[in-house]
Amino acid sequence: FDEYAMELTRYIHLNPVRAGKVALPEDYIWSSYRSYIGLSSAPDWLRPEAIMAYFGHGAANAKQRYRTFVEDLLESEYESPLKGTFGTAVLGTEGFVAMIAETQIAAKGVDRTVPGLQAFTSRPEPEAILRAVASVMGDDEKLARQVGMYLCHQHSGKKLKEIGALFGVGETAIAEARRLLSRKMNEDGQLAKVVERVRDKLEI
């Protein structure tokens, strides 16, 4: 946790510099960086101690070390630490992500329909989706194909190119099939129920 917390605050405090608003992070008046390095008092809601504790004992020394840590990257190009997030929700090593999934999501029954948490749910393979569609929809091959495209796009986690290859069509055809079926389900409650039955079968 400590490594990611430090990197994240550094990234945030350097944002105004990257955006070309100021030359130094302490020059941006809306930033909390000045409070972190002791150039201004911290407002009541700000708790820099959580980060400063990683930089050693003694307030003055910790502030100076933190300032050096942040300004080390002033002239450097570097990626946002948020690119390492899993499911747009958790930042950490593979082991840390697995621990969070087990102890905080699975164990506590967090609502997995929240978009940021859907990545923690095991996704069905396209082949499994197509088997479930066939078992529910029977002989209506044309509609079953549309439903299969729709559900693969919605739930498999595969890229459009991969899904298109499975159905022998281009990426735009998959996206269009999804839009078309969404409209059909809005107009046809019975069709919406059939699609929901397929989802139930897949335990989505």
C-alpha cells in the first residue's frame, strides 16, 4: 500500500506542472502540496501525516524527503500510477488484488453490478455464452446469433475484434448488433425475459 500511496500523491501534486499551469508544484495555489512540505498550514480536512509517515521520523526531515521525492520527477516523463488499477477500482500487486477480491468483495457481498467491480467477477467464455443461448432459445438461429453477439459483448470481457472473429464479422457489426438488440429488448418485454433467462443460466 505505501508504495502506491506515495506514487499517487506525487502524481497528483505534479498534475499542475504537467498541465503547464505552473513551473513548480508549490506554485499552484489550489494544491495541498504546500501543506505537505510545510509552506502553509494544513486545513482541518487534510491529513498529510498518513503519507509523511513513510518518509521518516521528524516533521521537518519528512517534509524535506517528501519534497525531494516529488520534485525528482519534475523534468521526467512518467505514466500515471492509475494505469495499474484493476477494474478501475484497486491499485496494487496481483496478490494484493486477489486479497481484496477475496476479503472485501466476495466475503462481504459487495454489489458486483457496480461497473468498477465487474472485473472481479469471473467472466463467462464466449463458447459458454453461446451454449447457454442455444439451450434457451432453441431453433431461432438468427435471433440466437444476435443474442449471442449481445451477451458476448456485454459479459465476456473479450475485445470487439475477438468477438467478431468468433462470429465471422467485423468489429462494427458486433457493436451494431448490441445496439439493435438493446432496442428490441426495450420494445419487446418477452425478448428481454428470454435474454434474462440466458443470463440466469450463466449466473451473471
